[in-house]
Amino acid sequence: MLPEGTSLGRLKMDEVFVDYEGPQLFSCSDDRKRPRHLIAMHAPATEGQDNWLYVYIGIRRLKDVTAGRVTLHAAFSQPQDGKVHVASFRPNGDVTVQPRLASEVQDDWFPRRGERLGDPGDASAPAEDVVLGNAEQLPSILRTPAPMWEMSPAVINYLRGMRTPVSEVSRRTGRSVMDVVFRPQGDRSEMAAGTFGGFLLSAQGALEALAPPPPMGIKALAASELTRLNALPVFPGSFGVRLDAQDASLFPDSRLVLALKRLATLLASSGDHAAMRALLKDCGQRGAWKFRTFALALGRSDADVSVEIAIPNEPPISVASLTRDQLSGLVEFLKIEAASAQETLTFRGRLVGFIQKTKFFALENDERILSGRIAPAALPSMRGKVIGAQYDAGITAITDMNEATGLERTKHILNSLDLVG
């Protein structure tokens, strides 16, 4: 039932859902560094061949299938990549795997419509496949004719009540989830695209900077990979957006958990400057700086803001709403406490430019060009340096923010230049 030496790779069985004289319906995964998951079922035999259907499936959809929220027919007939892989086993031991479009597989090979896993008595699971083929299947409140995307207050209130709590989403998907809701004055339910884009970038940057480095000697994902966020559809009722961590795991990396908790604790401590000062010190200079950028992005919304975070297997973290005035006070405090971020780094590259009179330098490697000013104490040591030679440069990087635009700017100061080798 598990084909070997085929395009599906080396598979291992994860969970058996139906067993009758052997597994008939089960999930499995390959042996990649980031395993791909599949769901498989026994299909009718043809011309002496034993056939099985395999479809690739994401973690979130697999959880929906096992919980009965997605029918088995939909899982196989509507695969996420559109393909069904038909594995055929012959009596002599040969096996072939043929990918087909789902539309090319006869429907009676799929499970019967309406069949699902999970508790059949679960009232939250519909009794059959649900396809909204006409307006009559929508709630009556959504059937009132209106221009596209124009929503009446009644529709907005209806949709607001339909929003699934972050704790439930986190439990279902195994992902850490964050809801951010902006409540501008009046009854507006939109946000300027530039403001929204700046918020998304600042949220990603803050979470990455707040994640601690891995313990010495331990190989782990970089913070940029560990904290990568997905922006899910925005929801009405003021203006809200749901973000979730890209990697799904019932036991997320402790560094990701700490980054989320740090973000929540910093926001909740906005009115206690002494506590905030201690928290910023614990987060380090870069973390404090990125949190300042995040707070400024929230303030640019000119709205009251609330944040709610859920982590798998942990109680949801609720952060009290911050008013516009509270956000303004937080930003003013952070302008002093996190005025700039400074770090020392070593950059290996070719010396491509050096002007002693203006104290200018430029280095490059295969990934980037780095330029800036030479520290006065380092000027005498620049004599004899060769353009095109490879050097290890001791650099101080100082990052500050343009308050008018909210854009970050980094200045580089060259402190030393040592010939490689």
C-alpha cells in the first residue's frame, strides 16, 4: 500500500483511519526535511492491479478532514494541488504511480458524498458536502442586493459574530495566531493601504527581533524563518486582520512562543514605564528598536487597537485595547528609550572604494554592498590597503528612524580593516 521507489518518495504511515483486514484509509508523509503529508485510500482493482489513491494535503486541511469539518469526498476529489496520484500494484511486485487531474478520476473511486471522519453526532459538521451554488443558500441577511463588497451595518455585525476565536483556530490548525483589530473614530471599516502595509512589515520585524537566539551549539531555524507570518483575510467590524505563524506544530519552538509573549507583554505594559523599561532591556537593543517601529505603525492607524494571541496548547493571551492617546504616549516614551539601535558586526568583502579625504569606504561581497564613513581612529590604518583585496571589516551599524516617513535608516562606521589570510 506504500509504494517504494516512485515519484512519491519514501513514505511512512502516520495514522490509520479505517482498518479492514489492513489499512484502507490513512495518512502518511515523506522523508523530506520538511515532510509533505498525504492522505491515501484503497480504490477499486483494475485488470489485476491493486489501486490506491494518494493526494497531497496541508496540515490545516488534514486536521479539518480528521475532525470531520471536510468530507472525505472533498478531500480526494478537490485536492489542494488539483492532482490525484494513482498507485497501481501488480502481482509481480511492480508498482507505478500516475498523477491525474482530479476531474479525470471517475467519481465512484472517491468516498461517497457526505462521508466524513470525526464524531458523526457533531452538530457543527454539516450532513453533506456544502457548495454555495446559489444565493438562496446564504443567510438571508447576506442576500440583499448591493454593490460588490459594500456592506451594510447589519452585514458587518453578522460577520463580526461569525469570527472564530483565535484559541479555536490555534487548536484546530496547530499554528500560533494573532488577531489585531483597529477601531478608528466613526464607523469606518477601512485602512489606508500604505498604513496597513507598514503595520504588516513592522509586525514581522518586531516578532523576528523579539525571538531570542538559539542556545550556543544548537543548530536551529533562523529567527526570520521561525517567525514568518501569514496574513489571512481581513475582517470587517472596524478593521481587523488575522496573522498566523507559517509553521504548524502542536508544540511550537520555544523561541517563537517567547517572541509572541514578549510582544503581548510589552503592549500590555504600555502604561507602566518602569515595567516597560525593564522589559525592553530584557529584549535587547534590536528588540526594543523593532518594537518601537511596531508601536509607531500602530499609532499611524489613528485608531484604538486591540491584540489577541493564541499559542497551541496554551490559554489565549488577551491584551487590553490601547486607545489612540495610549498609543501616542507609548510612542513618545519609546522615542527616548529606543532612540536608535546599534550593533557591532564583522563584514567580509572586497574593498571597492576608499576616499581618505571624505572618510568614505565601500565593501562588497556576493550578497550586498556596504558603505559608510571611516571612524577617525581607523583612518591611519587605512594606509596601504589595496582596492580589490579581501578584508574582514569591523563595522558599527546604527539604525534610526525618519519620523516623517516611518522608514528605517542604517549608517555604517568602519572601525577596522584586516586582510583576509
